[in-house]
Amino acid sequence: LNDTRQARGEPPLAMRVGIESGQALVGDLGSSARSVYTAVGSCINLASRLQETARDIGEVLVLGPQARAGISAPLRALGARPVRG
């Protein structure tokens, strides 16, 4: 897809991902008139902040401390970084 976009002179598509693990409330929230399927919780908020951090530091993927604890594969440490909020 990006090859086609670049051939047309368009910028490539990119994404950033923040991952954290923890407890969250997930489901349809709202009323019968208007509801949305969503996830709410501190781990969700942190994952969103980690995605922003990934963008700011030019990384594709940033893991939070709880998500990182469950991974045995070697990872590159980026050091502690403050997140918004």
C-alpha cells in the first residue's frame, strides 16, 4: 500500500502503538439511545499515553511496565519517560 501511495506522490501511512496490561471495564457504555463499545481503566489511559510517547520519540511500539513484565523476549529499554496526566 505504501509503495502505491508513494508512487502517487502521497506520504506513506504509519502507526504508533502503546500497550499496557491491567484491569479495565469493557463493553457497551451509554443508553439505549446512544451507546458505544469502549474500554475504560487506568491501563487503557496509560496505553494511550504510551502511544503518544511512541509518536514523540519516533518508536513504532512502546510497552508499559505491566505489559513488559509478561514478555520473556529480549526488549530494548527506552528508559523511564514521563507521560501526560
